[in-house]
Amino acid sequence: MAKIEITKTELVWPGKYNEDGTLKEVPRVSLPFQVIETVNESRATREAQKGKTMSLFDTYAGTEGDTFEAGWRNKLIWGDNLLVMGSLLEKFAGKIDLIYIDPPFATGADFSFTAHIGESGEEIVKEQSVIEEKAYRDTWGAGTASFLQMLRPRIELMRDLLADNGAIYLHCDHRASHLIRGLMEDVFGAENFLNHLIWMFSTRSSIKSTWKRSHHDIIFFKKNGDPVFNWDDDMVLEPLSEVTIKKYRFEDDTGRYRLSGRNIKGSPIRSAKDVDPSYEKTHPELVVRDYLREGKVAGDYFFLDIENQSSVARTGYPTQKPEELLYKLVAASSRPGSLVADFFCGSGTTLAVAEKLGRRWIGCDLGRWAIHVTRKRLLGIEKCRPFEVLNLGKYERQYWQGVTFGETKDKPLTEQALYEYLAFILRLYGAQPVAGLAHLHGKKGKALVHIGAVDAPVTISEIDAAVDECAKLKQTELHVLGWEWEMGLYDLMVEAAKKKGVKLLLLIIPREVMEQQASAKGDVRFFELAYLEAEIKQPKKLTVQVALKDFVIPNTELIPEDVRSKVRKWSDYIDYWAVDWDFRSDTFMQGWVAYRTRKERKLPLACDPHTYEKAGKYRILVKVIDIFGNDTSQAFDVEVK
């Protein structure tokens, strides 16, 4: 019989290889990041500092380095983690010390979650966005094959981002643990497998057809070298039983202890533990004091209950993991100042724990609401260090436009490709193209349509030109679709257009249009810009205060009835608002912030007064985030005296 020699076991699935037998390449697109918000101070810190002359983070500046002392700023990134990780490689390849991820492994799960409205705190069920639905379809549309096809390139990028002595924890359950173990061995090598951890928890499951499922799996791999493992950290050690603690009957200045016999041949002491105290005097060389430790070395299984439904720490995410679980993993596998990353960060548990343990962190999620929930969660941490909220913004849209409509590095977007882009957006909006006009691109019913560019905000002058062309054609309605908007144009342009006999409708082009499945199914919705009204007061010299006066979401017919029925007043739609006292660029610098929490539902509609160092002209930017996670900003130019 011929001898069969197996040199390698491999997990293979449809789509892993190209038709010529080569492994499909991982896309490594490097795009610049846009910092859309810098958070300088947590609300918890501000409350703790009330009455003092300066907050800990009133003045934060400096170029970024690789340590907190060198100006490092933690990073919360909104976007597709495949593009995000590819864009992080240039600066962070081989620099991340620990990665924890909890990818969407629960096939068939409902990824909606609960949110709360206004002061009453009444619950609503927030459905996942179209973009999240699309991501879910991509992950599980073809079963395990599409799940592995989604995960493999991301795992490869994580491997490249990890430091040589870095480690990765991948959280899963019984439906995916066997697949993930094989996938991780395929990418990292079987020799780099470290452990398969079991997290046990209580469950109300009443299943009777098989064993009750009351644990999750955590697959643990290293990259190359020996990773950090702080086995003796207080958060890693398992607690001792009361029976064990009672055995430490003696005590000195060092602590509680028990007497043990040394393993010496011929010793008259026969007991290894709990030696008679008299031997310490008669045979001191044969006895040692065994002091009580904080705990015992942890095993590869542990019981930690899930976050209680009534806990104030609950964020509304059904997949939220308890902080205690992440404390154990992060404390074990990193040191203070280490860089920890979570590229499926969800409600931000990993980032909150990393912050509290003094680690640097990078978090990423595709969901806009996840980013908002995480930001609020971090703001609730006293002395939370400054962090940035980033996305790939216009650079991601430019990349999408080029891939979709034929632009390359050596071949700029042609006139034909630009026409195809405009026709594509018009089709999704349900409009028809029109030709021969300078500023108008289509028509929907009686309204003409103007479409903004992918790489620039829609400007006041741009809208003004389109309105003038509309008026010249004696058309009375104009719809403007844009990705981003020049600050402060809503009031100015709506009123100006009305005076010219044109009804103006301003609508946001949602990120979902870049997702092929969403656009193909016709799932894309264009929402009107929300309207924000605020009053700027100057109560005393060099001092300014902002008060919200109104907030309107025009698309009330698109808001679910169960939500509308629970809204009592306009401010119930607001979940968070903040003020930048000296807005100078595209980055919002948070100077004052207020938001609702599960415990504190009341929202102040006037901010604390802000005192400037000197008189002059300042631009104040007010940002509101509504209960759906959408943000609306309004700029005010103020002469401070």
C-alpha cells in the first residue's frame, strides 16, 4: 500500500482561490483619514472639575507620537474595516500589541437594538441600517463560505498590523468556532495557536432538544514572538475559595501565611502543607512560609455573567459583552501604554476597558449608531483621554467613484464616467437625466435636480447658481442632493430660493449608495437635512452662551409611527449636542458637550457659559446628533466683546 504523507491541513471554501488556483489577494487600499471630531474632555471629568479654574484637558495640543506623553490620541473610526485596516497599514503595520474582535458570527440573529427617546426614556427598537443589512448579507448570504470569505482578508490585515510579539483574541460561538480555528491556523500558522478559551454564563434558554448552550469560545493566537501574558495581574488571577483562604491561619507583617515543608531528602517533616509551627523553631531550614496570594493562576475557562438587562452599563446592543470579560483579556495580554485594537467595536466595550486600563486604542465599526454609542460611553469615563473620531470621507467616495465608473491613478475621471456617476445617483433617487444645462442634472416629477460632487461639500454659490438656472427656466422646485454641505447654508438658501420663486429641498446622499447590494435592491433612502436653530447670548464681557431653540427633522413621514408617537417635544429627537467655540477647519473640536444616558434622560438646552481670553471674531459651531445617529451642524459668526 502506498504511503500517504500529509504535509498540511487546510480549510478550503468556495471562493477562496481564483480559477487559476492562486489564492485571492487581499485588497490593500491606502486612503487618507479625515478627523471629523476631536474630543478633548469627558463630561465625567468636567463634572469632577467644576469650581476649579481649569480642566485637565482644557488645553490639549502637540503632534502625535507613539505614547501618551508624545501626544498620542486614541482613534474611533467609522467605516468598512477592510478599507480602514488597509489605510492603517502605512503607519501601524507591526505596531498593534493586542487585537480583540467579536465579528458577526450569529447567523440568523436580529441585529436591531433598543434605544431611548427624550426625557421619558421610552424604548424603541432601532433597526439596523441598510448598510449594516448589506454587511450582514455579505457575511452570511452564502452561509459559511461567505462568512469565511468576509473574514479571511480582514484576519490577514490584522496579522500585518500586529507587532511581532502581538496577540489576537477572536470571539465566536458553537456555530463558528471550528471554522475560525481552521481559518486562524491557515493565516497565522498552527504553531502560533495559544489557547481555546471558554467563557461560561448563565442563560434563560429552555431548549430541551439538546444540551443548553451557555458558553462562547475565544480563539487565542500569537503572531510570531512570545506575547505579553500577565498571569499574576489581579484582574487575571482566579479568586481563591473560602476553604483555601481559611488554611492560611498565621499572619505577620507581610501578610497571612501557612507553613510548608521543604522537599529535602531525609527530612523528618512528612507533610508538604500545614506543618506544625514548632518545626519553624526546631528545624527552620526545613520550613517555608507560604504567603496568601490574591488568587490562583487562571484556567482556560471561566464564568462571568452577561450584563444585566437593568444595568446602567447596558447600551441596547444585544451582543454587548461584559466589561469584566474584556478586563481579563486586555489585562492579561497588554501593558499600560500598549496599543489595543477592536475592528468590530460595536458598543465600544473593548475601547472603554482599554481606556480605563491606561492602554492606547483604535476602534472601528461600520455602523453610525455604534460610533455614536461608543463616543457617549467613552465620555462617561472620568479623566478619559482626548480621542479622535475619524472616517475616510471624501477619499473613500473618490475611491468608490473610480472603481465603479472607470477612474484610475493614470486615467482621471472622464466626462463619460462623470455622466455615469450622475445617472447612477439620479436612478437611485428615481429621477431622469436632463442634458444641455449648466447646473441641473435631472428631473423628478415637477422638480429639477442638482447633484453635488463626491469630493467637496455643496456650497452656497453652487446652490445659488442652480436656483438661478431653475428660475430662468420658470421651474418652481429644485432638489439638491449632496454628500456634505457648507456650514450654515440651510436658512440662507431656503429663504433666498423662496424669494426667487423656487421651493428648495436639500437631501443627503447616504453612504449606502456605495454598497452594490443596497443600491441594486433599491434600499437607498435620501433624507432631508435637519433644521437646527440656536441663539447666541453674551451674558457678560468676553463670555458667550449657546441655547438650542428648535430642531426639526423634515422627513417625519419616514420616521416609524412607534417613534413619532413617543416624541413629546422637538428636543426629544436630540440625543447629544456639543459646541466648538473656535471652529477653524474641517475638524470639530469639542469644547462643551451634553448627552442623554440611560440613567440621566434630562438634556440641558443651554450650554455652560464660555469665557474667551480676548475679544475678537469667532466662529462657533453647534453639532446635534439625533436619536437615529445622524448629525446636524450650524455655524455662527460672533463678535465677542
